[in-house]
Amino acid sequence: MTALPPFQALLDEHAADVMAVLRGAVGRADAEDCFQETFLAALRAYPMLSDDGNLRGWLLTIAYRKAIDHHRANGRRPTPIAEPDEMAGVTTEPEPDDGIWALVGALPPKQRAAVALRYACDLPHAEIAAALGCSPDAARRSLHEGIKRLRKELA
Amino acid sequence: MKASLEHLTERAAAEGLLDVAYATADSPFGSLLLATTPKGLVKVGLPDYDSEETLEDLAARVSPRVLEAPARLDDARRQLDLYFEGRLHEFDLPLDWQLSRGFRRRALRAIDRIPYGRTRNYTEIARSAGNERAVRAAGTACGSNPIPIVVPCHRVLRSSGGLGGYGGGLPMKEALLELERAEIH
């Protein structure tokens, strides 16, 4: 393999994408924490990395895991009293430069997580269900509702 | 995003994951690249050199955990500014010598002891490094100096009094010698 590039080069090239994906996956408020966790984990492992063929894929995989960790940790917390629709109002304001992920970030939490885990993290329904602490059917429904809503927004 | 990246750099440093911090610094000769390890200043890249290549070299030879972290180089930048203004005669910076070994490192340490405004020739450096006949090797050591300006290889001349060489170009070497001469007289 060729020598690993300076880690800064990975940040310069991929930090914005990782942030956008995380905003979609966990919402703007929690994306910052996941972003820090993602890059600290990457930095820890980086010198031992034996395959530099797809550094972007490697970073996004770490980001997906951090997003899943986040949802699992949230799943164990007491359910918020607010109804999902009330919560949707306090999540995020879409910003134009985030593109579709901004719209994903504005979905209600369950739908948002399902869409991000499915399409950003490429997880199967069973794993999305495990990450969200719900049944595979419920995960499928959240995903379906999320997609429907995105289609409407984009139409 | 900028705040996120700054925060990341701080946390990386706190967790001992910032092996090489770098920044650029202005100089009268153009932009310098400064790099430090937790041990000390490890590299000064002169204006004629490609920063990207220098960083790749540091990633390969020191550690790939290379991050832009200007705050870590504030002190070095401040001292260099004062030096270029003629107001600082001796750098007080921890140095990391890991990019030089053996005879070269001994030669560079000898160069590091040449006082401000003074010069030595390559033979004297070879002698200080433990091998008076290794004059050519002393010249190579100067040429490979990873920390120029701070380790003042510009103060090494030919025995004949000729300028010898300089990585940043002979006009830069001449200008540094001129600056130092002006300040001590």
C-alpha cells in the first residue's frame, strides 16, 4: 500500500460530508457530538489502518456506527413527554447547502433515523429496528413514512 | 464547521492523538510551514518547498496523525516574527530532532550552538560533530536540516569564505546573514 496521507487531508476532503450525513442521521443538535466521536475514533485507529483504498468509505462507516450508537443510547432513555410532531418543530431548520440531508434532518425523529440508517448507513431493516429499539415492521413503517414525506417535499 | 474542527483538534491533543501539528507563518521570504510534535518543533518548511509534499513526508516519517493546529505553533510563530524584525537573537523553543540521525544530527546540534551574527565553516562543523574529515558530510547535514532558520544552518559558510549553499536559495541565506550582522553592530 502507499503511505497514508496526512489526516488533515481526510478532514479537508470528507469532514463536510460526514457532518451532512450525521445531521441527517441524528439531527443537527446531536450531529456535533457524533462528528467529534467519529473523527476521534478515526484518528485513534488511523496509523494502524492497513487498507487505504477507500478512506471515505472507512470514515462513513465509523460515522454510521456512531449514529447507531447514538440511537441505541437514546432508545434506553425515558421517552420524551412531547409528541413526535411537537418535537419536529424543535429539531432543525434546513440549510440549503446540506441538500437532501437537510430535509431528512427536518423529518420527525423516528422517520429521520430510519431514513438515514437505511440510505446513509445502508443498514437492513432488521438492524435499523435493533438500532431504534422497535420491531422490523415498525422500522419499515417509519422508513416508508419518511420517504413519502421526502417525496412530497421534493415534488 | 470551523468551530467543530477546532474543537476536534483540541480534543485530539488532549487525548494524545495529535502527533504532528502544523501551521503556516508569514516571513519576509514567503510562507513558512511549521510543524511540531508533542516533543518540540520538528520541521520548518522554507518558502520554495511544496507544503503538501512536506506534510506527506511528515505523515510517512513521523506519524500520519497530522492536523492543522495553528494555536500549537503560536509561540514558534511569535519568535520567528521577532527574529525577522531583528528583535530576537536566540530562539527558545523545544526541538524534536527525530528527522536527523547519527553524524547529521551531531552536525546540526553543533550548528545550533553557533551564536547569532557569527559564522562557522563546514570543516569546523565536521570537527564539532566528531569527524574533521567529513567536510562533505557536514555540508550534506546542512542541506538536510529539517529545522532551518531556528537551527541556523545559514551561519555555515565555506572555508574560503564563500556562501556555500542554502535550501531557501542563496539570496535568503545572504539576507539572513545581513540581518544578523546589522543587529550585532
